Amino acid sequence: MSKCWWQKCRPLNQHTDKKYGHDLDHIAVAVHDLAAATVRFIELLDAKIIHEEIVESQGVQVRFLQVEDAMYELLQPLSGDSAIARYLDKKGEGLHHIAFRVDDIYAEHKRLSELGLQLLQDKPVSGARNKLIFFIHPRDMGGILTEICQPR
């Protein structure tokens, strides 16, 4: 019987080098109304807006909010045919993905691919905040869409 990818992995705390370290980068939330969601985060969590941009390649407007040591990325679709719009139509507002930061995204892409994970991009692509990113299919991550990112 073939082992699943997670049975081939050592726990992260057993890795002796930093290249497999995964620091939480942000938690992404899909929203219909970016302005209303921002007000909600500011009023409830005392969040501070730290960055916003439009990512045309993904059809989304993003706003990053800092809440103490945590960072949230609010995602609003630019059009009705974007991936975020389809997500909102299917599941409604809420958690879209979690993102982990790595030091060498190309090595991590190769490693995860070799472990048999379904990666949604053939190679890292440009994302918000001048980062390279790729996603792991939720089916391989306990139902959670997972982004791997690296600052340029």
C-alpha cells in the first residue's frame, strides 16, 4: 500500500534546517463588501490597514489588516467571474485560505510536488505585496486552501 504524502513527512519540529520552516503569513477572508468588512475588523479587533492593492491576475482587490501579531487579508472580487466571486457564490463570506511564508519557494514547490500534493500552480506566480505564491489544493490540507508565499 502506498503511503499518503503526510505519512512521508517528518513533523515540522523534527526538521533540523530552516528551509522547511513555515511561518504563518496571513489568514485570508473572502468578502462581498471590502469597506464594510474593513469597518467590522477595525471596530471589533482594533485592526490597522497596512496595505491594499488590486491583483488583476487573480481578479481581486485585497486589503491587509494588522491585528497585533496577526495579519488578515480581505479579498473582494473585481468581477462576477473571478475565483473569489465563485467562492463567495458557493460558500459565502468567510475563511478563504491560510498562508505560510517560506525562504525558498521554488524548493518548497518542488518538495511538495514530489510528496504528491496537488499544487494549483505549475510554478510560483506573482501575488499581492510583491510576493511569489502558489496554492495547495484543500483536499490535501484537511479541507483548507493553503498558500505558500515568499517575499521577493
